[in-house]
Amino acid sequence: MVQLNATALSLVFGVLAGLGLWLMLSAVPRIGRPKLDERVAPYVADLLAEARAILARRPADPSPVLGAIVAPALHWLRGVMAAWLGGNEIVAKRLRQAGSAKSVERFRGEQLAWAAVGFALGAALAIAAPGAVGLPTVVRLAAPFIAAALGAVACDWMLQRAARRRLARISSELATVLEFLTLSLTAGEGMLDALRRVGAAGNGELPREFAAVVATVGTGVPLATALAELRDGVDHAALSRALDQVLGALERGAPLAAVLRSQAGDAREAAKRTIIELAGRKEITMLVPLIFLILPVTIAFALFPGYLVLQTGF
């Protein structure tokens, strides 16, 4: 069995090495001038069949064949990844929440690259690991595919983690930014001027979003439309609620300062509730440093003098 596996692996690596050398040689420019008939053929192709035959010749390049073979597989793999890890709409939403300028296609390409790296590492471990010879053949064959799946999942998990962290930062900034907007409106500025002031004075995630809204309005988009796009793009519960109130006040002509003041108070209360809920969920976790760090040190300080006295013989 070991001899058969070694023969199969040698055959596979031989084919890959030959294909790689073929690609390298096909990319090397041809040395020497082209023949006269090759230079004249493009100009007389509509008159002579021999010229058309010369132009119909194709170099021995495996790249088009490989592209025709691999392209359907890549398309199928993209569909499988979209079905397992969420569709393009979900990925676009996560990219928007993470504040990334990448497109969905670029992220899918990076995900495929992560999967390819995982496949290569899994194959290398399955072949070259010290204990890989004694593993069953099924495990060695499945290891690269499992590593590829883990690479794709890890890329998606990092995007979700970046989106969650950015939404958490927006939650922490929301109350302060709304209060700043309230002060600007109370001082007599309009909504657009207040947003411009917040975007220029702040350096957090939410001020940058408002600065982008101001830039969008500067291109001719109505303020209500820009705020609605911000609400739908970020999809943050507290921010969406505040923007809904602002859009309603803009439509009805209600005073914006009072609306933003109440929304700032609601954001403060929501932040307090979130902290209390987080403390309740982390109660067991908070006991870990107490039990494994503080308590052993306290016991050591309490018992070490008596142990030292017993060792000295008193």
C-alpha cells in the first residue's frame, strides 16, 4: 500500500512538474525573426487559403486549455462558497458594516486564495508530516479539502469579526455624536451643517460615516436619500432608529434638536443595559482571574510563613 501511494504521488507530481515546465517554455519569447510568409499572411488572408491556414495555427500554449477547464470549476466553487458562507448580498452587507472598500468579487477572490493556501498546507502536511505515513489513505486525501474549507471559513470569520467590532465602536460613539448634533442644532445650525461639523471634528467610525453623507450630498444627492442609504447600509439597530426619527422630522418639519436629544438619551440607556447584560453573561468568566490568579497568591502568602517555620524545625 505504501509503495502504491508513493507511485501515485510521484505520478501526480510528475504531471504537475511537466505542466509547469510547459507553461514556462510557452511564455519564453521566440528567438529569431518571423518568416516572410508569416509576416505577409495577415495582409493576404482574404485571398489565399494558405495564409488563412498560417494565421489559424496556434502556439503550443496550455493556458487556454487550462482556463477552459478550470473556469467552470472556479465558478462552481464560488457558488458553493456563496451557499455555505452566505450570498453576495450578505457579503456586501458585511463589507459595508466593516467599512471595507473591497468589492464582493475581490473578497470572493481572497476567499479562494485562502482556500488554496489551506489546500496546499493540508496537502504538504498529509505528505511530509512525520506521522503521515501511518495514517489511513482516506484521511490523507481528505486533509487538503478540510484545510481548504477551514481557510475559506477563516476568511469569512475575519470579515464577520471586523464587522462586529466596527458596529460595537459605532454603538459606543452614537450617544456622544447625537449629543454633539443636538448642540449644533440648538446653536442655530442646519442639519447638513451639523453633520459637516461632526464629520470634521470627530475621528471615529460614525463621524466618518457622516462625513461621507456630507460628501454624497455635495454631489447633488438629497440629504434624506443619503441618510436613508447610510441607515440601510450600516444596518445598526440604534443608528437606524435615530435616523428614522430624523427622516420623519425632516419630512414633517418637526424640531430636530428635541428628536436628537431624546435619541441620545435612549442611546445612553441602551449602552447601560448592554453593559449590564454583558456583565451578567461574563459573570463566570470574571471569576477566572479571581480563582486562578488572586486566590492562589493569597493562599500562598497565608501558608508560606508557616511552611517556612516547619522546614526550619521550630
